[in-house]
Amino acid sequence: MAPHLVPKRSESASFLIWYFENYLRLDSLDAVDCICDQSGDKGIDGIYLNTDANVIEIYQSKLFQKAGAVVGDKLLREFQGSLSQFETSESLRNLVDTAGDAEVARLITRMELQRRVSEFDVVGYFVCNGELDANGRAFLEGSPRIRFLGKSELEASYVPAERALPANAPMSFSVSGYDVAEYIVDADHRAVIAPIMASELVKMDGIANQTVFAFNVRGSLGRTQVNRDIARSIADQSSHKQFPLFHNGITVVAEQVENSADSIDVQNYFVVNGCQSLNALFQGKQSLTDNLRILTKFIQASPTSPLAEMITRFSNNQNGVKARDFKSNNQIQIRLQNEFAKIYGTEFFFEIKRGENSGALMVISNELAGQYLMAWDLKQPWATHRKYQIFEDKHSELFGRPDVTADRIVLCHLLAGCIDNQTSSIKNQLFAKYVLTRFFLLYVLRLIIEGDDSAADVISHPAKYTRDVRTRNTLALVINELLSEAVTDLNAEINQLEDNFDYRGHLRDEKWCKELAHEIATTHEKLVNRGRLDNFASMIKRHQDVQ
């Protein structure tokens, strides 16, 4: 939590910000915005408005400075007293009036909690790095509104937001007979620039398995036009001497950079710019000659430092780099990728960087996941074509929420697969095969499922339906049955339109999408209520019995 320890911020507040980032999966800005741990804040350290679960989450944190510390009933009773201030809009108004200029009052006002408290549940979370004693456990048994999150639970549910980086062997590059430029920033940071033989560069550890590009914003993009041009230049040995004249060079960030008259030696190194070139050189290494040299900038800095991140961003800030590329080193994305590896590591690969090695697993890109979440969670299928928003102004809204887990994304992927299987039943095939139709039907499914009380677990606890393959298959059978009914209604509605109706414009029209989706969902709900269709729980049981 060191990055959050700043003057005038308590250690417990820093601890809670760390918790919000790592467990609620908020981005740094949103995590700080949820904190109100200052004097006069009425025993409240943080508030998170969980609109996905309709819960106002009230937080108190405690950071112990010695191992083995425990929490008894005293701290929990005090927290229960603080929670009583959130029981009604009147008690909240009194809290705001008496808090004066305290941050808790501003936070309550900004989140409009006085208006929401009658519609939302209020749950208290006591977060600390200790454990409960017997008195604390006994107290919680009679306090259903308080959740205790202690050391053991935090350790068990932690998902790291850092990449597991393999060690690479030190490298030495010959510069004998060539001038070397050196720029010194301070005692710990400097840059060394020299023309390095390509035949030496391709011997760096991690090119074959792409780990040397861990901090690059992209992986190998394959046979793009630019990469084909590089390959032709490599194959033409007569142009090797001129290569540094028309090539931008390669940037390497290394923990240690040492140079002498004859060599440049590096340790713990990563290529942060030049991935496409180095891959092309590696693929064409049989054509390399000693005349082919690449201007290479070696920067001494910790590869995991903010400075290295800045170097990566600025050195890649060129045409052809997308907003998605710059989110490939974002903690939220890395944590999701790690969670995929932990839970679904033999089935799915969560791609957060173009050109990543998926290891032959089924790939779910974070761009596609963003479109899923836009249709399923934000209920905005008409906006899914604006993919640039996923990694710009909507990134936090889409991914920076506690409900966005590997399980949720796999659920959406499963539902999308069922939709793909049903599109042949849509009579208007122009409409059926249009990309936005997939996300429109995902939105329809969301409305149908949330309108069925027996299906609430699908939305709130997707892991119950995705982690076990047998249960996942049962869910797919149920979803296909729901979709079959929905497509029948969809065909009836589309049949009323002209054959050449503007399906592309309609699927971008918020009003049209909302009206049609709600009509299909309402029709389904009526049929269930009249007993003409099974509800979700009955369908699950029926298919389980058959299996």
C-alpha cells in the first residue's frame, strides 16, 4: 500500500484504498473517491455504492502493527453504532447535518444516499489485517448486517495484479569499433545508445516465448504490411548496412546497464518498443549478417517502475497504437488475466494485449469482454460498436467494479456462444448476422433472467454456473431454450417491418432497442406467470434430471 501513503492520509485509509483496488477492483481514482477516513467522519472510513447488487457498502478498516492481533466485540459494536446512521433517509440527513464539512457528508451527498437508502440494502464491512477472537465471532452471529474481512480471507481471495516474470540470463552486446552515446539522468537512471548487431539481439532470452515483451503494449501482430516490409529488408542482405537509416530502433529497459569500450552488459531486461522488429529478426535470423545493426537504446530503470511505464507509453505513442494497447499494463486487466489463469487456466486465455501467446487455449479478448459487459451489465447494446470507448472513458465503468470477475466474463462468453447457435433461426439473416445483433440478444437475455426471481443467482453468483463443466452445460441447454422462445418473438416483431428495414440504424437506436427488448422480456414473463413456460429454476432442474 506504499503508493497510497501520503501526508494527511492515515494508514488505515491507505489500507482501505489498497483493499478497494485489489478486491473491489476499482481503479485508483474511484478507490480514493470512496474514502472518508478523516476526523469527524462519524466512524465511517469508506462508502462504496454497489449498483450491481443494490447495496450501500459501509466500510471501516483497522490496520494492526503487530502479528497475531485479534478483533473482539468492542470494535464491532462501535461499528454497528456507526451503521445505525444509515438506516433511514432521516438518519442520513441528520448525519450530514451534524457532520458539517467532514468528508463523509460530502460522500453521502455525492452518492445521493438519502434518496437511495430506501431502495438499497445497507451492509457494513469491517476490513482488517487481524482475525476475530471468540467474542468477535459470537457478536457477528447476531449481527447479519456486518461482514468481517480479516487476514485469512484476504489472503485466500487475493488475486495479484502483477505479472509473474521469468528471470533471464545477463546479456553482453559487442560495440567494439563503434561510438556509444550515454545520457545520465541520475545515479540510478541513464540511457546508452549504440548500433547493436541483430545477430546478438535475437539471442536475448524470451523472444521465442514472448516473455521479453511482457511490458510492451503489444505482442507480435503477425504478418501485417509493416512486418512484411521489415521481413523483406532482412532478407535483402545488400541493404543491411543501411538498416539503421530507415529503422526507428529498439528500446530495452533493464535493471542494470554497464558499458565499456567493447561491450554493453545488461541484466533483468525487457523490450518495451520494437517488438515487431525483433520478432521479424528472430524469424529471419538465417538471413542476418554482421552488417545488420539496430540502433538500440538501453535504459537503466526498474522494469516495474512508474518511469518504465512512462517510457513504454511515450515510446509507443505512434500511429497504429490503440487505446486498448495502453491498457495492457493496467492493474485491473492484469488481475483479470491472472484470475483467468488461476480458475480457467486449462480452458480460456484472457487476452489483454494484441499478439499475446494464448497457448492454444480458447481466447477471450478484453475488447470482446468489454462489449459483453456493455450489453450485459450496462445494458447498452446499441453502444457496443463504439469499441474505442471500452478503453477510454468507459474503462472504469466497465471493468472497475467488484462484480467484474473471470466468472462473469466466462458467463457472458457462454451466453454469447448460445446466441451464435440460435442466429440461424432468425428469419431475416441480414439482421441475424449483423455483429450488433449478438449484443442486442445478450441484453434481451439479461432482461429475461433478471425478470425471473429464480434466476437471480446467475447474475449475482456466476461462478455457480461456470466453474463446473457439467453445470455449465446444463446452463447452456436452459439458455438455448430461452433464446428459442425469444427468437420466435423477435421474428414476429421483425416480420412487421419492411424487408429492407434499416437494421443497422435500428440496432444503434437506444429507443428502438429498449422497446423491443423489453417487449420480448415482458412477453416471456407473462408466459411464465401463466404457467405456459417453466421458470428458470424449473428448467435447470428438468435438464439436470435428464442428464
